[in-house]
Amino acid sequence: MSEPSAVDEPSAAQGSADPAASIRAAIATVDAGLAKAFDADPNADIDRLLAARAGAMDAQVRAAWNACIPADAPLALFAIGGYGRAELFPQSDVDLLVLAEPDAQVAHADALSRFVALLWDGGVPVGHAVRSPAQCTEAAVDITVLTSMLEARPLIAQVEHLHALQAAIAPSLVWPAREFFAAKREELRLRHARYEDTADNLEPNLKEGPGGLRDVQTLRWMALRIVGTGDLESLVAIGQFGADELSTLERERRALSRLRFGLHLVAGKREERLRFDYQKVLAQRLGHVDNADNLAVEQMMQGFYRSAALVLRIGERLLQRFEEQIEGESTPIEIDHAFELRRDYLCARDPHWPRDAYDVFALFAVWASHDAVRGLHSRTARALAESLSRVPAFQQAEPALRERFIALLRGPHPVHALERMARLGVLGRWIPAFAKVSGRMQFDLFHVFTVDQHTLAVLRNLARFASGIADERFSIAHEVWPRLRKPELLLLAGLFHDIGKGRGGDHSELGAEDARIFCSTMGLSQADGALVEWLVRQHLLMSVTAQKQDIADPDVIHRFAGKVADRERLDHLYLLTCADIAGTSPKLWNAWKDRLLADLYTATRLALRRGLEHPVAGDERANETRDAARAMLATMGVRDEEVDALYARMPDIGFQRGRPDQIAWQAASLRGVEIGETRVRARALGEHAGALEVFVHSPDRDGLFAAIVATLDRLGLAIQQARVLDGPNGMVFDSFEVVPIDPRCPPTTDEVEERLGTALDGDLDRIRPARRAQPRHLKHFRIAPQIGFDTLEGEQGTRTMLSLVCTDRPGLLADVTHAIRSQGLRVHDARIATFGERAEDVFQITHPHHDGRDGALDETQRQALRQALLACLEGDC
């Protein structure tokens, strides 16, 4: 009969007044003991815990079977799936197969129903199938069903039953090795694609994600079908697998299994995603402790990312070897004296390769020159992994080896070379600081990738700029790239810009020092090294200036140009900033940021060309804008005298701060509009789908700004920038740059104009912010609100600048403006910036005086507004 239970459990279902309750109690006792053992030593042998739980479940399943099924019934019971491997996690399903001929199935149908019902009533999440051997063959046409039966383990069965099952699903009947391998490889590819082909997600899936446990299981299934054994150790004996590779794969499988076991305990349900809800609790349960550089949760996640990367790396090699075994070796194609192609994989010809680090760098140079190859041959990949210790850190390397690295940056496809070096562990050896940020995550919503993966994403964006192909997402990047004197310097800046993270202190300063040492050691000229160092130190300067300051203000441009100092720095910084923002999160780059950075770049380049000793005066800027806008209006058929009349209705400050095309568009919008009449216009913002500029010309009245914001929010538009200008005759000129909250269904310009116009023609007091549920993940990233006030003196009089930093959420801006309105205050300018879960908004506000003039808030008014905002942020507004 079947093997004995791994755990000495009593027959809970036999002789009990309530067998289901007995099963439930027995499993609960075992689970409590296993959880206690896990918590006592999270580094204990996880395989022993999994096998112990499987053994305990075996005892209960057998007991239930014996309580329901006659001893002489011609039925056999198998554990299949993960349960069949004796890997039973706390919340895993218990999958069973009953093997029986059709007549026996009919005769014992009621008994089998009682058996399954008893297990369900006992709290066992059982999944079952009842099949004859012939039916197993038919069902195995579905490769998922076949896979579950490949690792069938007898529970109540004779040896002949197991042989019958194995014969029924033999490769000669269903899914021969070649077809099985191809289907499983495609299944793996599609599964990885569902997770964007990366394990470096904020909430990774431990089971199904790239580099997860399913990848390890897939390798075992392939081995079963191709070699005839799921024991990977046997592959070592036949030369298919290296002992070191097996050791690494098993180590990382156990690490992933510990995470999954702990996740099931923390979640208390079947959960495979490391969701934010569980990450901190699980890290604590695994014994991680916060330190000065790394939070406990970041330590845990770094361990996961590194484990997944190793599983992927070794998995690629084994897949390739399986393919070779099935397809057979092909005739090598010689590339040069050192390398050849085998089945389109790059392979070192010398069986003792690599003999030194020069051979390693030569590999990446040849690979870059033959960029279309399928990848690295498994034999060469393994040899490289075993010889990583031969790659010195750059500071200990010989000058000639350093020159080899610089040559890679100057050669073909340098970003591909850096990506491959990073993936295969070479870059971390060459630059030890890069190894420290490999797999390092930051527990926030702004950085959706690990530091190393973000860095590689930045480099890929730079490669897109270098291609010379215009990308509508980056309107002028392809024009700026050709101006670079030495593109490799920008690649180095991209490589080092975040390398200082996780060490405490300012990562820009730490990274700049690393970059200085690297460039000096590598023999770069003093000027080249200084440029890379400056770019790393100032890589956030352009982003912060564009998003937090008014770049339409000539003084802002002059100060920024003074910090940049020359056009070479500006070109490099612009491209690095675009690549950095777009590489931080797929959702972070939008049309507004593209236009904002392009405008800042253009204005700064003009200021540098003019000379910093000749700053643009406000009047000069306004006259230039008037003349340029007048020329545009002339092309629309607007005569000079009509232009003068339209300009007279517009605020003077607008000509200093607005762009010529914007002024011309607003002026044209006023044609045929009576004084005191509301006009709403919207237009596409560049070539980006869904991004809009919205212009509102309306009589000024209390609550107008809040009503506009609330209406735009209801339209599904997120405000990126707002400017409120007071014009003649009590009219306001409000302009908004917005992007759709859901890019899949952006409102049209007609919808915006109609909805907003209708709202403003009605009672503004009736327009309230929409109520929305807070997204699940935001509750784990609470930011204590920071509210600051400053007094601004300018041409528009004295104003108060309100600075707000808090947790972002849907409808936040609408709620904030409603709170400002509730205090009887007016908004004149707004800068909206969101960084993941962090909102950083700035408003210029005033309080209307009895004499009709606006002025800054006094201390009492500031405190009242502070209390209103705090109440609003707590949801009470």
C-alpha cells in the first residue's frame, strides 16, 4: 500500500462523533505548531516544515478515506500538484486524484461524495478529480492537467496503480518531450509577460511572477518530461546541471518558500502577492530590523529581488540545455578566434574560457557587435558565473582593462552591454557600489522599481534618445542628443545618479563622490569627470525647478541658468532629467512634464545665449510675447486694431508669463465675447493623447477657482498646473494644464468645454468635490501633513504662499481648494506636483479686504486655514 504518513497523527475522522470537527482540530493543532516553529527560527529548514504539513494532511486525508470508502473498493488515491510534491504551504489547496475504472466510479460515487464533503467540512481546501487511466490520457490533452499529474504521489494505492497512471500519461500517448517543452516555455513566456517581464514589482507575486516558485517548478516538470526525472540532482550526474547551479537554485527556492510560507501565515488566506498590506508585518515576522540605512521591509524585499534574479539567470541556462537535448547540437558558426555561435547563442570557443577579466570584457564587446544573437550560450554563461571573482573592482584593475570598459561605452549598443553586465553580475563586481543597490527597493509609491532596475530603465531611455527616432513622449530629446560631445559621459551620469541610495545622507552627494572617483580612476579628463560629477550631484535640479517654481518668471529662469552655467551642462541635464522621470514609473511621465521641461530647456538655452549678464526684463519679455502672438493672430485673419482691442481686455502680467501661442489662443477665444460673459476653451497639449490646456474667462467671484477644480476632477482630469490672473473689468483669466486620470478614456475638448461652461453658469455653491474611496495601497504610505506659509511681495501686491505636503489621494486638490474657499480666500496661482504617494502643492492666496483690495493672510487667518486643511485631509470636509 501507500507510504506511511510523515507525521504521526491519529485517525481524526474514525470513531469520532463529529469527524469533520476532528479533522479541523487536528489540522489547526499542526498548523499552530508549524507557525510556532517558523516564528522561533525563520531560517529553519523550510522543506521540513512543508513536508511536515503535507504529512499531517496525509494522515487526515487517509483517515477520511478510510471512514468513507470500503476497504475492498477498487479505487486508488493520489496527491497531485504541489501536494503531490509534499510541498504544502499553510493556505495551499489539497489536490487529489482518484484512479478508478468507470464501473467502480459509478458503484462508489456516493462514497466518494461523502469523502470529499467530509474533507470540505473539515476545512480542507480540496480539489479532486475521479478518472480511469484512459480518462487520464484524455484529460492530459490539457497540459495544465497533465502537469498536475506528473508529480502524483500515492496515498492509498498499490504500485500497479502508480504504474497505470504513469503509463496513461506517458510521452508516447500525450505531449511528447518536444511539444511539452515548447508549450511550457511559451507558457512561461506569457506568464512573465503578465508581470511586465520583471520580478522588480512593488507587489511581486511569489508564485507566478518572473523568478518565482513557478519558474523552479517549471524546470522540474521539463526535466520529468525530457529526462525522465524531476530530481534536479540527477541532472548533475548526467552533465545537464552544474553542482554550483543546483546549489544556488535550491538555496533561492528555499528562500522564496520561506517568504511564501510566512506570507500565508500573515495573510491568513491563500495569497501569493507580497502586497503592501503584508510586507512590513512579514518582514518583522522574518526577523528583519530597521537600521539607519535600510528599513526592515526594504531588507526583506531586496532578498526577494536577488533570489528572483538568480532563479531567472539559472533558469535561462537550463532551458537552453533542455532545448539542445531535444534539438541536438548544431554546427557552430565562427565569429572570430575566441567566439562562435551555437544555435544562435554566443559561445566562447576555448573550453577553459575565461582565463582573465580581459576575456570577460571581450565577450560583451563581441556581443554588442552581434546584438541580434539569441543570448549567451549556457556553457559560457555558467563559466562566466563561476569566474566572476576574476573580475576586479575598477580601482584594482589594470589601466588596459579600464580602457576596455570605456571602449564598451563608446562602442555599439553600449546600453545593451551595461544591461547584460548588470544581469550577469559583472557590473556589480566592476562597480561594487552598484552591487549594493542591486535589488534595493524603496518603500514608497514613487519608485516602482528597484534602484538597479530604475538605473537600467534610465539608460534604456537614453538609448532611445540616441536612436535619432522622434518619440512623441519626448518632444525635443531627439534634437538635443546630437549636440552631445561625448554621449558616454551622459551614460556614466545615468549609471551613477542613484548609486548613493541606501547609505544614509544625500544620495546625490554620495553618488557624485563615487562618480568623481570612478572618472578619475578611469583616466577621464578633468573636464569630462567634472561634468559627470556635476550631473550626478544636480540630477534633481531641473525637475525640482520645473515642477515647483514658475518657469514663466524670468527671474526663475535666470537663477536656474546661473546654476547650470553653460549649454553643454544644460543639454546633458535635460536628457538625464527626462530619462530619470520616465524611468521612475511608467505612469509618472506625461505631456505636462514633457512640455514643462522642454519650455525650461528652451528658455534657459536662450538665457545662456543672451548671456547671464543680460537678464530678460519683464517689459522686454512682455513686448516680445505681444509681437509674436500678434503675428500668429494675423495668420488667423485678425486685424491689428482688433488685436489691440483684445489685448486691452487681457491682464498685463499674462504677457510676461505666457507663451506667444498661449496668448494668441486666449485672445482668439475672446473674439465675439461680451464683457462679463463666460468663455471656456480647451485644446490638446502637444501631441500627447488626453493632455489638455483649459482656459476659463469669467467674471471673478468667490468660489470660482474651487468650482473649476471640482468640475475638472469630476471630468477625470488631474490638474498639473494652474494660473489665475486678474484681468480688466473684474474678469479672470484662469488657465489649467491637465492630464487624464485614466488615459484609456480621456474626455474630449468638447466635453470639457460643455461641462465646465454649464457648471460655471450655475450656482457655484452647489458644486462640491466628489466623494471617492481611498485606494487600498495608500493607507500604507501615510505622510504627516506639512503646511507652511510665506509672504510674497510682487507686482500683484502682497500675497501668501501656502505650501502643502501630504498623502496624495483621488480628489485631493478639489478638497483642498474647497477648504480654502470655505475660509473666504482667493487662489491666484497653483503648482501641483505628485511624487508617488506624496503630493507637494503650492498656492498663492489672498484674503479680500473690505476696501476691495486683496492682501496677505494674517496669523489668525493662517491658523484658521491650517485647521480647515487638517480637517479636510482627515476626510472631514
